[in-house]
Amino acid sequence: MTRQEACERLGVAVYASKSEIKAAFKQKSKEFHPDNNNAPGAVECYRSIQEAYEALRSMPDVVLVGGDNMTRVNPESVKRGRSSNITEKRIMREQMEKRDEIKRRQKKEKEEQAKKELFERRKELEYRKAMKDINLVLLAEQIKQTMHEDRIQKAREKKLFEAFEKRKENLGEENA
């Protein structure tokens, strides 16, 4: 049984990982197990699923790489240095470089996000400081205005008091 035939029986892609294959097997075996399914042909279907799973378990993981011409690569053979196929090594190296590039890009994005958040925080603090300064200036202006109004009020009161005193004196002189 070929990998493709076994994968078709389990309903997974040819490049499925062992965990995906195992999950598909569990799901299909529950569906077609003779204890759960009394339909005609369920037993044959269950045996077919078991055969496919056993065949796939004995095969190494396969990674499909490439565009129009898909190349099967056994990653374990490249990791252990047993592969004599230069193409497999090149493909695995390219995959690792792509993975590293993705990690670098993600790291750079995180750093840029941190810089952006720091800039926003600084901007917010500067805004708060400016608002505080504006409030202090407004408060100082209000105090000046109040003091000016107090001086004017005191000057008015003084003039009224002086006018009252003069009138009192004038009334006192007229009465005498």
C-alpha cells in the first residue's frame, strides 16, 4: 500500500504529520468500529482503516517541498546526517533559513511594537505635563485677577470710607 492510498483511506493529506494521521485514525475507527456501526460493510471499512494506519505508522514522516515539482524529504534522515541526497539537504537548509527569517521578522515586529508603545506613552506623558502647565498658568491668572479685583474693591472701600468721613465732618461742622 502506498502512502497516498493509505492517506486517502484515512482522509488526510499525503504530507500529514503523525499526529494528524493518528487523530484521523481515531475518528474513523470510532465511526466504523463494529461495536458502534452495524451497517453492512462497516467491518471491511474498519479493517481497511486499520491497514492504512499500520502502513502509515511504519513509514517515515514526509515533508513536501517545492512548487510545481513536489519533492518528498524525510527530515529525520537529514537531521541525522544520513541523507546522501544533496537536494534534501538543500531543501531542509532552505526551510530552516525561512523559519529563521520568520523568527527574525517576528522579533523585529515585536521590537517595533514596543518602540511604538513607548513613543505613545511618552507622548501621553508630555500631553499630561503640558495640560498640568496650562492649568497652573490658568490658576496663576485667576489668582492675579482675584488679587486685582481685591485691590480695586479695597480702593473703592477706602474711597467710600473717606467720602463718608468727609461727609461726617461736613455734617459735624454744619451742626456746630
